[in-house]
Amino acid sequence: MKLIIYFITTLVLMINTACVHSQSKDEQIISMLKEFYIAYNAVWENATSYEPEEFEEKVFSLHQKYCSNKLRSRIKKLYRTYKLEHDLLTNDFGGTDPEKLKESLSIIRDTTNKNGYIISYIIEFEAPEIPREEENIIRLTVVNEGGDYKIDEVW
């Protein structure tokens, strides 16, 4: 009987530990993504206050820290064609008001895609004739590369 109780207790502890570990992984990834999007948006928001070389250095530094080798390779190919005219990581909507971004930034697990997350935030269009707000939605996957979670694909 003692052996059965020991076995059940051990099994319950193993399951609970696995759940805590899984939650911790998601929390770490969501925290990383939030940190990235706030920092990345800040660079785009202040783009005109930097020299072009300094701006590129800041953008590429964030890519280095938060993006996988595979994604950085894809971004480099896009950069050769479009320079910074196209930004895959924001669907070309970087430079949102920092407070609006922090208020509206949502990061949730995409249950339809392995390692997938859905990022969304409100962007403001300040067109004189029709100012409006829209939700920017970015879908991405995250991988563990070198012990750190990194953005691997974006669509």
C-alpha cells in the first residue's frame, strides 16, 4: 500500500512540475516578445532623431538579440531589396505611440501553430481627412536558440 501511495505522490509531483515548467516557458517567451516589441517600437518611433547609420545599427542590434539566425537571414535578404522600407516584424507599422502600444499590446499563445504566438496592438493613422485606429496583428513562432528564446518566423 505504501508503495502505491509513494507512486501516486511521485506521479502527481511530476505532472505538477511539468505544468509549472510549461507555464514558465510561455511566460518567458511572452515576456521576451513584450520586451522586444516595446524596444523595437521605441527605435522606430524615434527614427528621425537618429542618423541613418545609427538607426540601422539599433534595428539590427535588436534583430541580433531577439531573432533566430534563420529569421535574420531572411531579414537580410529583404533588406537588400527594400532597405528599411519593409519591416517584416511590424507589418510595416513600427513607430506607434509608446503609451498606446503599451496599453494595447497583447501577446497570446497561438494554439493552432506549434510554438506560435499572436501579437496585436493598436496603431493610429493620423491622416488629416480620416484619422483612425486599427489593430495590427502579427503571427510568429519562437524557437530556443543557444539557450535563449528567439523569434523564428513571422507572417
